[in-house]
Amino acid sequence: MSSRKLVNRIFRSFSNGASRKVMVCWHFYYVCERYQMVNSWLRAIGFYRGFFIVSFIPASTGLLMALRDGHPFSFLHFSLALLGIWAFHIGTNLINAYYGK
């Protein structure tokens, strides 16, 4: 029996006076279920393996090389490039998680 079915069965078995405790318990289960779902997505995109740092280093290296050559700094262009690198990295990690192992 799944946990949600068990919680629903417990909720139905209580009278109206005790339903507040069950609602708190169900809310806790719902939050834990959502946390596990978000945690699995973060694990799949490689968030816990230094995802931001690994993607930030090449972007900042490219920024420093452009500044050294005399190009002006544009925060908009740098942030768009960084978002593109992060999107590419997320896609690569998701494909690796899906087809790997």
C-alpha cells in the first residue's frame, strides 16, 4: 500500500476532533514528497556535483580573455552566456542521467 493511501485511510478513520493531527501529518507527508521530487531533479541535473562552479569557470575565463583584449564588459551579455552554459550543462547532465547506468 502506498504511503498516500495509508494516510488517506488514517484520515478517514479519525473523527472530526482528531482530524487536525492527521491534517498536519498529511501536510508533512506532502512536503516530504515534494522535497524528494525536487531532490531527485537536483541530483539529476548535477546540482550536488558542483554544477554552478564547473560552468562558471569557463564563462569567467572567457570574460577575462575578452577584457584583456580590450572589449567592454556587458553584464547582460555575460549573464546570457552564463545562462546558456548552465542550460547546456543541465541538458547534458539530464541526458547522461537518462541514458547512463
